[in-house]
Amino acid sequence: MDLRPSIPAMLRFTTLRLLSFALSLVAASIVIFAVIEVIPGDPASYMLGLNASPDTVAALREQMGLNSSLILRYLHWVSGMLHGDFGTSYTYRVPVSELVSARLWISIPLAIYALLLSTLLAFPVGLIAAARRGKPTDIGIMGATQLGIAIPNFWFAMLLVVLFAIRLHWFSAGGFPGWSKNFWLSLKSLTLPAIALALPQASILARIMRSSLLDTLGQDYIRTARAKGLTRGQALRRHALRNAMIPVLTIMGMQFSFLLAGAIIIENVFFLPGLGRLIFQGITQRDLIVVESAVMLLVFAVIAVNFLVDLLYAVVDPRLRGKS
Amino acid sequence: MSLLSVQNLSVGIHGTPILRDVSFEVRPGMVFGVVGESGSGKSMTALALMGLLPDGAETSGQATLQGQTLLGLPERQICAIRGAEIGMIFQEPMTALNPVRTIGDQVAETLIVHGKANRSEALKIARQRLNRVGLPAERFPLDRYPHELSGGQRQRVMIALAIALRPQLLIADEPTTALDVTTQAQILTLLKSLVQEDGMALILITHDLAVVSDIADHIAVMEKGRIVEKGPLETVFRNRENPTTRKLFAASNHAPQRVVRAHTEPILEVRDAIRIYNPSRRRLFSKTQGLRAVNNVTFSLKRGENLGLVGESGCGKSTLTRAILGLEPLQGGEIRAFGTPVGPRMPKSQRAKIQVVFQDPYGSFNPRWKVVRLVAEPFHLLENAHLNRRERVAEALESVGLCADDMDKFIHEFSGGQRQRIAIARALILRPKLIVLDEAVSALDVSIRAQILDLLADLSKRFQLSYLFISHDLGVVRSITDRVLVMKAGEIVEEGPTEQLFSNPTHPYTRQLIAATPRLPDDLKPPHADSKGTA
């Protein structure tokens, strides 16, 4: 019996994950569609205002395809999305895909930027804390991360604005010039929001990293490594780190999803036209088609990130490769 | 001339003395056995020599390896000695290897960290070492991961990485305690050949006198951090001058006194039991049969009988146990206890009739519960059970040799042996007639094990208990059971009265198991071994 995880095993693992990825998307699209359907309020009458005659509303409903059956409308929506057609916004009167993609060009770079900052900060900090367990460095780091989690990020964002934009004039206080106009300035304008988003995430991640490393350092194979002649530091880097990554990856996956959709407040503080603000506006204006599409995109992003995390698990841990 | 010389080694951890004035010498090519109960300081001695003591340990005394001092060296220097001059292997092969790195990588690392080879050379040498320990390239390529290997194979990898740089001294800390008898025999043979062919010295730490008698030249007996007796194996074994040595011998040969009450009425009947794992197919288009963990097993257990079930790990013992406890369904056949069928959906009243004691005295209790709650837990199987709960718990604790006041303590306040007594109290509280003992004494020291075996024999007499005693330890099974079943690959291959089966095994597998069990050679017993053994 050959138990070795060969390339076919990894391939099977990936295929099965892909399958579950696709099924999750289908399930999510049905739920989103159903939820939007049961929300009270008629988009047609909302668009036309209070004084619109019933005939006009009926005509608009017809034009928007609101009168056809549920299943037809669902299939229409899904097939449209598969072709990149997300419908037309009721309020803006422009294709939703344009609206959303413009926002995504801010939200995705911002989320990646924040995640990068958070990881770059959290990994060394967690590693140092674990290596200096119980020593003043560790206690100091633990206190600082506690503070980092406790501070609300919008308040921290405002502090950043006061210090770096108003006092020091290093950054602008808000707004976004656009990538095509000025790349570096655009990146710069995302810096403060990214820092504000990254700090609490980095604090959480550093703590997870530390405790996961400490768990791993207590394992028998670390003792084996030490008996081979590895120093404490070598054992930590060569044997503990990779084993400690599984819980860290899980948290990172969750954080990316949060950063993508959860940045509404930060987007407001810095006047960034991101996806969070679009959804917020969509909801208040009952622009259901925008909400529907944007939420679907977020779901897609979350599931895609989880899929990636699953694949990374298997890269990190050979024991997971043979299993589905 | 000695290879390793240890003089007056003392270790304290936060002021508590752990080792006191330990002195011994090891010559090249010698097998030096260190025996004693757990907590006697055997492992601490090894860790002190390796410089791997826990934080807060203070060491005094001297230890030299070929004139080079070992104690109190700065990290860099001791790291250069560890793995290169002294190799070490440990008890738990299942967890001692890094699960995310290949075996070749882990063996090669020993060479790489010491700067003795670059990566490709190191892998070549790793290949040779793995061949040397009996893991040939065809079946065990370098890119295998630990989880693809059995416990015995992992222990071989451990040995390969410990001998990668051909150290002059190998320290083996209970290297075979977690292994089956047949695997244990193979590993011991391998260690012996490393000493004989490669001229390495070996320090073998074990609690098992039979294991050292098989392999060691010299031994040291430890108790409470001291060496109480040492010398050539034959002299120590024959003279047994120190009371600790005599106590160890008595405990390892211990057979509790039992009264055999042969009833004919069966209380547990297993008929044609079949248990298949993964009966569903894994892939879409290929039919897989699943694993038949228990295959057509039939036996019965009579009232008052102590029935043993032996076999290697993976033979289906534990699966059968879970089916008997009604925790898992059968795919064929049936199990009846006290005339009523057993299964996952059996009523609580039926469940109350069979209780169980597991192997791990540490993992089988909720650490946040007090003993009274732990012991009273089976009461949820009965109605109106909260009536006089504390009295019942007190009674159960007293019957296992603890006192009633212990019920308000937490489990961490007890030793391993006491915990196993609490586990037995929990099994007794419903006054069952049948107790399943699943490796119940396997994790215990020889002398604690002897006490628990006595307790079990005594309880069986007092409460007319029947036991189904599951173990891989043939010696223990021989001492406490009336009848034995031998299980291999899901089937019962031999069955018979204990003494008859052990003295006259008929199935080749039983013979193989008995032959692999290490035994104290008869010629090393003192003239009046029998009188001393039972004293």
C-alpha cells in the first residue's frame, strides 16, 4: 500500500477543494438572491419617487424585469454575472460592473496593503515574544498588543490624521487621486488608512503567532531537534515556525475578508470611495442590484481566500494532502 | 579508560533536589543500563548530560566525555557536542519527529547543522543511515513523511538521525516502552548491533528489567535521584543487595493472588462480530471494501472470569472494545451482555452494566472537575442517582484504597497510580458486574502496576467482578487472567486457559509474540528467586 502523497494526491485535494468552492458560490448566490427578494420595498417606486403614478411604476417594473418569475430572474442574474454583466444601478443609471470595479480598485489594494503591513509587523513581533517568553520584552509586547486590540481603529485613524496630515503634513488627510493619475500619490493616500486597519489586526495576529509558537515549542520534536544539536533559535526557526503556521493562516484568511468588507468606517474617515461605502449607499438608497452584486463579489472574495488558505494548509502540512 | 565519566552529578530545579551525587563511568562499546521507577531521576541524568534540562535547573558535579567537560558549557559549545558526540533517542516515536518535514531532511539536518556536509552530501549519508537502521530505499525513500510510518519505523528514523554523525555515545530513553513486543525486539536487536558493529557506547534507560537483562553489560539502579546500586549486570541481578533492586524485581514478576471461581453462565457473548471502517467508497468510481478491523470474532466471557485479550497495536483490540461498550455499531454479528443486545442505541440501564477503565491516567479526566463529580459521572445513567451521591463516591474511593476526603480535590493533585485508582472507582460506582480494562496498567510503573493488579484481583474477589483485560503486555495478562484470546488482524487466532496457552502456544503468531517478550534469563535469578519474588 503506497501512502505517499504524490502529485495526483495533491491534484485530487485541489480538485475537491475547487468543487466545494464552486458549490459554496452557488449556495451563497441563492441565499443572497433570496434575502434581497424578501426585503420590503419596491425599487421601482423608490426610484420614481413618491409622486409617481402607478402606471409609470408598472412600466418601469416591466422594463427592469421585476415582473418575471423568481427562478427566471435568478438565472438571469447569475448568467449575467458569469458574463461580467451585473445589471444597471437603479440610482446611478450606470452598469453595476463599472461602479463596483472602480471601488474594487481601492478596496482590494487597501486590504492587501493592510494585510501586508499587519503580517510584516506581526510575524517578527510574535516570534520575538515567543523566543523571549516571560522576559520583559515579551511582557512589553503582550501589553502593546492588548492596547492595539483595545483601541478603536477609527479613533486611531483620526489620531494618525491629526499627527501626520495636520501637524506634519506628510500625508493628505483623505481622498484618493486615482491610480492612473498618480500611482505613488495614490499609494501614499492609502498608507494612513492601511496603517489604521493593520494595527489591530497585527496585534491579534502577533498574539496568535506567539501562542501557536509556544504550543509548538513544547512538542517532542523540538526536543529531538535540540538533541541533534540545534540551538534554541534554530529549533524555533527550522521546526517550530512551519508547524505554528496553521492557526496563523486561518486568522489571516479571516482578516483579509474582514479588511475587504469591514473597512467602511475607515473609508469614511479618509473619504475613500471603496466597496464598503458603495454597499452602505446602496442600502440607504434601496439600490438592490448594487447591493446584490457587491455582496456577491465579497462572498466570492471570502470563499476564494478560504480556498487559498485551504491550499496553503496542504502546502504547510503534508498530512492534509492525501485527505479531502 | 572510560568514554563518559560522571562524578557527583547533582541537579536541583528551583531549589528542589532532583539528582544527588550521581557517579558512573561508561566505556566505549559498553551498554550501560539505567533502571528505576519514573521520577527516580533516570531521564534527568540523561538530559543533564545533554544540557537539555528545563529552565531553572542548577547543576553541580562533573561530567566528561573523553576528557571534554559537558556541564555548564555555553549554548554554542554544548550544541556542537549534542548530536555529534552524543546522540539521543526518546520514548515517544509518534511525536518525536517533525510532522511537516521529510525523514530524509530530518536525518540530513543533523549533518548540516554541525557543518559536516552540504545538503546533497548530507542526504546521501542520510540514505546510508536509514539503510543501516533497516529502512531500505525502495520502501522508505527520503521524501517520506513521519505520518506515513508506523511507530517502530519512526523509532528507526529517530535512531538514524541520532547516529547520523556516528556519535561515540547514544542515549536511549525508554526507546521501546511505547512499542509492541515484536517491534520492541527488533529495535533492541538494532541497538545491540550498533554497539557491536559500530563500537558505539549505549546508555539504555528503562523501567523494564527484562529489557536491560537482554542487552546491558553494566547497570545502575536509581531511586529518588540517587544511584543505589551499580555494577556488572550479572552481579547486580544475582546479588540484589539493595532493597530497591529487590523491590523492582518483585514488582516486575508480580502475580496477584487470585481465587478462580469458574462459573459457566456467560455474561458477555460476542458472536460473529464484524466491524468495517469506511464502508462507503472513497472515490467515485472505484469500489473499496473498507477496512475489516474486526472480522468474525466469537467468544464469551463467563461470570467471575478474567478474560485477557492480547495482540499488537492495530490488530483490532480497541475497535472490538468500543463495540463491546456499545460505542460503535457492528456491520455483522451481535454482542449480548447479560442476555441483552449491546449497541450504540442501547438503553442507559444496559450501559450501566458494563464500565471501562482506559490507559491514560492523565488524559481521561476533566481537569476542572473535582473528584466527586468525576467519580459520580456514571450516575447519569441511572434515575434517582443523586440520592446519597457523596456516600456512594466515598465508598467507591475507599474500596480502591483512597480516602473519602479525596473527593473534594482536583485530579492534578494525584499521582498517575492514584489517578488510575480514581478511574477504577469511577468504573465501580454503579456496581457493575463487568469491567473492561483497556490497557489499564500499561502506562504505569512496575511497582504501581503491581499495586493496581493487586487491587483489581482484590476487587474482583470482593464484588464478584468479571474483567475483560485488554493489553499488549503479555506478562501482565499472564498474571491476572484465567483465559486468553490472541487477536491478529481482526481475528481471534488462538484461545485457551492462560497457563496452557503461555506454556504451550499452538498458533505461530502466539509463539512469535511470546518469543518476542523480553524475559529475565533463568540463570540470572538468585538461588532462592521464588521466595524473594513473592516477598
